Amino acid sequence: LDRLLAGCGRLRMVAPERGALAVNLVTAARGIRHGVLKVIVTRGAGSRGYKLPPEPVTTVVWGTMESEPLQSRPIEIRWCETMVTANPATAGLKTLGRLDQVLARAEWSQPEVREGLMTSTEGRLIGGTASNVFLVTGDRLLTPALGRAGIAGVMRRVVLEAARNAGILVCVSDLPPSAVAGAAEIFLTNALTGIRPVHTLGAQAWSTGPIT
């Protein structure tokens, strides 16, 4: 909800009232032992073209899907050729405009490859097609800054808070792709899949380290 409402503000959308939305979502998820609750907020109906409606009426829709918990086993990943478009106006936001990620995910079909790392059009490490990336170098936990591209994931926030509470030195900064090769540990985060250690990327391999 924090991210959703903050995103509405940045996109100049009339945000739904938080209390009422929270009650509706709790009601929708009642009885689901484990699963997904997806919420989509739009500006509502408008005329043809890009001009905003003079009196927008926000539309909120949600849906649920039951699922089994996924174990965070070590995974194999790859590099993607498709890059993430750099745009500070929408960087960090979770929107429906995910064409870069759709094209990147279409680059492979091997079931053993579970995720692909993406760089920005400016040549910076951003994250996976559906995940944020963390690198361990020495006693530091590194993750890319997302002020110009990428998505600020909910699990990313949880991990950053947990690391700081554990006394782990956290560095959020612009990272080159070469930082991956020099990392002692790599893991990916996603709200649905949790923390996934990376064991293989091309010819390089890692074991699940103590920070992960």
C-alpha cells in the first residue's frame, strides 16, 4: 500500500482512500492460506488521446489466486540483451508499462534458467526481469540505485531494512555490470519468490553464502 499510494502521487492520479482499500483487500484475501492478491489502480475512463480527464474517477480492481509456497532454492540466471529504458519520471514505480521486461523474458525458454539480469540504456546494472538484485562484496551488501530505471520491489525494501537492523553495511548506488563478476554472493528478491540465491551465471558459479 505504501508503494501503491506513493506511485499514485508521482503519476498525478487520485489515490484511493487507504483505510477503505485496506479493508476491501483484507476481505478479498480472507480464507486464502497462501497466494497472490494483485491490485491495479487506473485513472478511470477518459477520452481518446493522452490528455488527462478533467474530473478523473479512479478505478480500483483486484484479484486473488491461491498458490503453494515456493522454496527459495539456488537458481541459474543469465544476462539479457534487452535493456531497461532509463526514465527518472517513472523509475522505481510498479506500473503496467513493462514492455522492456516482456521482451527480455522472451529471450530464453530453457526451464533451468529462472531469471535474467538487465542493464539500463545507460549501461548500469538494474536487476532481473521480475526481481531486484543484491551483491555481497566483502562485508557490504550492494544493490542498484533505482532513481533512473528499475522497480523498487516490496521484498527489496524488506531486505534493506533487515540488513540494516542486523548491522550489515548496505550500499545503494549505481553499479556497473562488472560488479556481478566480483561479488562473493548474489541473490535475487521478489515478493512472491522471496530470496533466491544465484548459483550459476554463464561460466561463473557461487555457493549460498552467510549474508544470503
